[in-house]
Amino acid sequence: MLYFPSGVRHHLPFVPLLLLLLLSGCAELPSQRVPESEASIGDDYSARTLYAEGAYARAAKAWLRLAESTPGPTGNPHRLAAAEAWLAAENLAGAEGIVLEMDHHSLSRSQRARHQILSARIALARHHAEQVLRLLNPEQPLSQEPSYRAWFHRLRANAYAGTGNHLEVARERVALAEFLLSPEERRENRRTLWDALSRLTATALQYAQLPPPDPLGGWIALASINKRYVGEPQNFVQALTAWASAWPEHGAHLELIPELNRASEVAVISRQHVALLLPLTGPFATAAAAVREGFLSAWYEETFEARPVISLYDTHDKALPTLYAEAKAAGADFVVGPLRRERVQELANSPPLMLPTLALNYPAAGGKMSDEGVLAPTPEKLYLFSLSPEDEARQVAERAWFDGHGRAAILVPSGDWGSRVHASFSTAWTRLGGILIETQSYTSSAHDMSTPVAQLLNIDDSERRRRALQKLLGSELKYETRPREDIDFVFLAAYPAEARQLRPQLKFHHASRLPIYATSHSFSGISDPRLDRDLDGIRFGDMPWVLQSGDYPLHQRLHSTWPDTFPPLSRLYAFGVDAYRIIPHLGRLQAQSGAELPGLSGRLRVGPDRRIQRALSWAKFVRGLPRVLDDEAR
């Protein structure tokens, strides 16, 4: 039987958008006393007592002393216990040192299994997901003990979560369910499994279908129904009934099916008369016009019978309470807007809202955003929808983490926009468990971008050392400048003009192979390989509407109608379309776990704070053109 100290904690990085996947509960594994001499019993008992009390470092040292006094292989159980204690104390170096020094040939089979789990836990804590998967070979498990198999599948699930491979997360969670003992653990495992499948696209779920009686097939079929019938309550209920007949003994019947049935009964939010509040005059009128035209384009696409009445209100120089009163008096039953952050803040601070409202930005919150990018708590009846750069920065952090990176450098513009993006990325990155090595800012109006890049890569320090050594020796030195080697990637926050200068500087300073991640702001949205060839290699998140414009006939129609104004503002047109289309689905998206609406601006969810979450598509510049990265099956 495997032995792990009781109360062992599962140390995993914190992931905001994948919290259920990476912070799932961990079953305690059964303990068994290791054969030991009478002289060592007292020391081992002391170590166990220290561990039970949470004094993990002292317990590790006690077990190490015991191992030193126990010759040969008989000391292996104490070394393994010490490594586990160091892990509980969050001392990865201590645990890794023990594991690496142990003679693998001296371990019994059960000890090798325990050693393997320790190695995988350390690799996962170091963000080496691929190493975890190599260590834990599903074709050759070292033990059939339930405790070992629970660790085995849980670690593999979390490793796949770390790479963004949600289908394999679900597969491992299905396997893990067999070895979980408590109802709480099984319940949490089901929720984590469901969350993983909910992150797959409808296309990926369709390709992954499995027939009965495979339990994973039941989960996949249910997740596919959940995506396919958002906004179609009658079809949704019928599909659930058919699913229940096909999978009568499935684990989803315990909690998820009742929850989905309740969600299907949520009343569709009325939009018989929509008041659209935008700054139609003043400095924001151009942006507001693009949102308005997108909104009305979606309205025109509906059948005459389904169209609500639309009333337009100019927020430029009128108080929101006045506009609300006018809208309500005119018969409006739903409000969309306002657009500016300051006006959304005004709305959030106002008395209880008279009408359900979809604000088109986040509150300014006195110029500062909360860690989640919104003012908490969000007032009742208020939904928040935004093309927020802070949200995009958080998704960049998650993407870079999924891609296997652990040490980041940040290059942002000076000023408020750069500070907000920097704060959002760094908060998300450190919560994930990543390390922030360096931050540099640049001036957008500067003609020479070499200095901030050199500082980011420590080129300036290297050059100073060269000059000092040359002065000391009194002769010229042959010297090749090399960038620092302690960063895995650079997060670049820049608009196209600046990105086209900064990326070549990174190449010039011998960092051409260093991965660069950016928000959508680095891409103008207009394909121009001549101008954007300098962006080659940059990975960025953006709207499906922008990256796959040929898939949307509406994109072509709007481009033809407004050939001059549409291209630079196409994201705002898509934002307006999504703002219109999401209204009737808000209630169900909020009530239905994992439900998404495929939008032009991304895959749309409603978070627990009634913030619309936008999952972006990902692309990489190749020969000056954005090439969509194939993540459909992840």
C-alpha cells in the first residue's frame, strides 16, 4: 500500500479562468507505517506529529535525520516522507533534491510508485506539464492501489489543464471518479469535468462524440446539447430527455441534469423595446456610430416579427437618470449602454436600476479596476460587456501559461492604458504561478525604441560590463552581445505602429527566438503583409470576426456599405452585433453552467458577477499575415 503523510495538500497554481480545473480537492491517501527499528519509532512518531500539526518543514528535517541514521534502502521511506513534507511546506528545491538523489534501483515497487508521484507533483509545481505526462504513462501504471490511481489521474488531469487540452482533462477526470471515496470529492470532480468540456467548441465536441456506455461519451453529448440549444428552451428540454434515455445510469443525473432543467425554465429576458444609450455626439461619436450600426445590422437580420422597438438616446450631455426616466416612460423594457467607463461608473453608483441593463464597458471605479476588472459587487439587473484590454491581458497570461511558459517579461507603453494592462497581466500571471522577471515601459511617441528593449533584455548591463572590463584590461575586447536567458517570453502591449518598431528591436538584440505574446491591439484588423511582416512570430488573441472575416457574410456587407469607415472600426461593429444578439440569452447564460453563445467578438459567457466573458481566438503572424492557431480539439 502507498503511504503519503495524512493531510497532504495538493499544491497547484492558481488559474482564474480554470479555477475548478487546477484547484480541485485532493483526497487524503491512506497511510501505512514503514517498518522501523524500535530506536527510530519515537523520531518517526515525532515527524508524523509535526506534519499533522502543519509544521511541515520541521517534519521534513525530522524525517531526514531519521533517514541519515537508517542505513541503505531501509531509509528510503523516510526520505520519501521528507520529500512529501517539503512539498507541503512549498519548498520545491528541498523536495526535488531528495527525489533526484534517491537510488531508483534500491526502491521497492510501491516506493517507485510513490517516488513517481512525487516527481510528477514537483514537475507540475514547476509548470512542466509535458514532463508530468511523460512520467505518468497510462499504459504502464506502477500500482493498482486506489490511492496511487487517484494521484495518477488527478495529476494527469491537471497537467492537461495546464496545456489547455480540455478534452483530455475530462478523460482523466472520468477515470479519476472510480477512485474517489467521499461524496464531496466526487461532486467536485464532476464539476471540474463539466467545466473542462464546457470550454470546448461545439465543433470539437461534435468530433469527440463517443457511443454508450462510455461515460465520457455521455458527458460529451451533454456538453454538446448545452452549447447547441442555448436560447432554444423547448429543443433543449427535448434533447435532455433524449439524453436521459440514452444514458440512464450516468453520473450527470446526480446534480447536473436537475441544474440544467432548472436553467431551461429561466424566463427569456424581454426585449420588446430596447433603449440604446450612446454618445452620438461629442468626441466619442465615431466609435458610438460603429457600435450603433453593428447593433442595428443585427436588428435588420431578424425577421420582422422578432424585431423589438429600438430607441436611440444621446448620452453626450445628458444625465443618465434623466435618460432612464425618458426611456422607461417611452415603454423600454431593456437598456443597452452607456459606452464610456465614467458613465458606466455613474450607472453603477446610481440607485437600484429600473430596467435590466447591458452596459458596454466596465465601471471606471475612480480610475482603478478591481483584480477581476469590474467594480464589485455589480448592481442587480446590470450586465457588463466590454472590449476591455484588461480582459485581453488576462487571456494572454493564461495562453502563455498553457503554452508552457513560466517566466515573463513585460513591455508596455507609459501612461494609463499601459499601467492598466500591466496590472491586469501581472496579477493574472502571478496568480497562475508564473514569475515576473522584468518590466519596461516605452514612450509611444519615441522615434527610437532600442533603449527600452535593451533594458528589458539586460543588454545595457552587459554593455556596461564590457566597457568596465575593457577599461580594466586597457585593450579592445572581442565581444558578442547576448540577451538575458532567464525569461521564457515577452508580453508586448502595443498598437500596430509601436509593435512594428519593437518586434524588430527584439530581433536586432538577438531575441528573435523569444516568444512574443500580445493583445489584439497589435493588429490593425486590416491584412497588410507589407506593413506587418515585422510582426512575424507574435502570438495574439482577437475576435473570430477579425481573424476569420471570410466566414461572416455580414462582414462583407458592412464592408461594402461603409468601405472607408468600417475597416478600422470593424471590432466595434462586431461588438454592437453581439450586444444585440446576447440580450435574450442573458438569463440562461447566467443560470446554465458552462453555457456559451458563439459571438462575433468571441465565445460569450456570463460570469457570476454578470460580466460577459469573451473567449478569444488565437493567431500568429506568419509572413505578415495572421494565421489562426488550430485549437479546436483542445
